[in-house]
Amino acid sequence: MGYLCGAIPVALLVARRHGVDLLTVGDRNPGAWNALDHLGARRAWPAFVGDGAKALVPAAAAHLAFGYWPAFAAVAGAMVGHAFPVPHPSRGGKSIMCFVGGAFALSPLAAGICGALAIVITLAAAFKYAARAAVGAFPFVLYVTDPIEHVAAIGALMTFIGVLFVTRRRVPASAAPGAPPTT
């Protein structure tokens, strides 16, 4: 169920509604961050919420019904679905917002603390710094709030995101072959 939810191209649909094809602009990533860059915060927020909900909803349901580890599997499935959607597995994103949504299902306390950190940094500086700080702080906060097995499992999910960042270095649309030169 997690994979199926993760494969729903929420950010692509949100951007398309505003006349933008995320696969041809920016870093060509079909996720919420690229939507933010090309739609602005006011029009991109549904992409952030939707990409997070793709993991939050199945993981929360699994957590309530079966416990932590099935919920973890739902988050992992949603992240894989976002990164490798059928029928175009090479057109997936980096699963960051799926991870964030899943974090709220797996460890609401740690995610809430990091969410509060993100709000403070956003108000003091900018959202781009806040998001990075909150995601970076999450395993450390988790270490204090949750069992060590959960910290290790979250580390595996974060490693998956890291591998995606290394292997999915898409050429920005402006630098693609045949693109008009930028001035």
C-alpha cells in the first residue's frame, strides 16, 4: 500500500494544474522542492502536503493496526514508490517529503520537535535552511525520544535518500542539450 501511495505523482499534478511540467524545468525532479522553485510557496504547498501524505497516511494506518515495523515498511514502500514509480521508474523523485510525512507516523514526538525547529528557523532565516536543519536534526532527536532500533531504521531511510541524491544528479533544464543559452 505504501508503494502505491508513493507512486502517485502529487507534485507533478499540482505543477501541471498551474501549467508547469516539472520534468522539463529546474532540476527536472518531480517533487515538491522543484515545485516550490517554479510555482512559489503559495501554489506549491499542496505538493509538499501531498508528497508527505503519501507516506504519512499508509504508515499511520499500519502503525495503528499493526505496530511500528509494518508502519516502517509502509514508509519505505512510499519512498520507493516516489523514487521509482511504475511505469516510469527513472522519472521518480528523491523521496524527501515522503520521508518527512513518514517521520510523523513513525515518531510523532521527534518529528514534532523537528517541525517546531523548522518553524523557528523559517521565521528567523528561510524555509530552505529550516527544512535542512530539521531533517538533519531528526536522527539526533530520535536518539533521545525513541529506541535505538528505530534510530537505525530511520538511518536506513536517510541513506536511501542520500543514494538518490548521489545517483539522481539531473542536469538542470537550462543546461540540457538543445536548451537555449542562459544570460
